[in-house]
Amino acid sequence: MRRNCCERRCKGGHLGPRPRRGGLWGWLGQRVSGLFLVYALAVHLWAVHVVSSGRLSWDTITARLHDSTAWTVYYALFIPAVVYHAANGLWGVFLDYDPAPAVRRAGLVALWAASLALLAYGYVGIRALL
């Protein structure tokens, strides 16, 4: 008789899905980055739609970044928060499929590479505005 994924015996001897490793820090990081992103997205939407009245241009964004160091710090924190939150969420979905160890390693390497590339792309984009 074949068991489905929720009925198989796990390493701990209990029935159910295999417990994840290192869950506390990933879980906590996802919550903290999510709370920060709620605030950061509200600020972003306010700046784009209320202050700029939806009329954004290269000059408007550049002027905002040059006028205040706070906006530069905001974007310097916003970019890695988005990348971390997205990568951690995708990693959680990936682990839900319980991949083999070799596939897990390959997925982790691919996710790290994509995350670092997106982080670099975001900072290069901001750097062009400064």
C-alpha cells in the first residue's frame, strides 16, 4: 500500500511532512522583512501617488534622492528587504516539494545567484540616480 506525502514516516518517527531545518531564523526574517515592507510600500505609494501625483520622471526621482539622504537610506534598505522576502518565500515554497538533497543544493545555489544578481541590479539602478 502506497502512502501519500502526509502519511509517510519522517526521520523523527512521526507521521506527517518532514520538519524543516533552521526554521526559526527564516521564519523571523520573513516576518520582520514583511513588517518593514508594509511600511516601505506605504511610503513608496504615498511618495509616488500623493506627493508626485503620479507624474514621475527621471528628474523627479533624481531630485528626491539628491534633496534628502533619507530617501537614499530608504532605497538602500528597501531593495534588500524585497529581495530577501521574495527569496525566503520562494525557498519555503521550494522546500514544500521536499526535493532530493542534490536538487535542494542546486536550488539553493540558483536562488542565491538570482538574489545576488537582483540585489546588484537594484543598487546599480539606484547608483545611476545619485
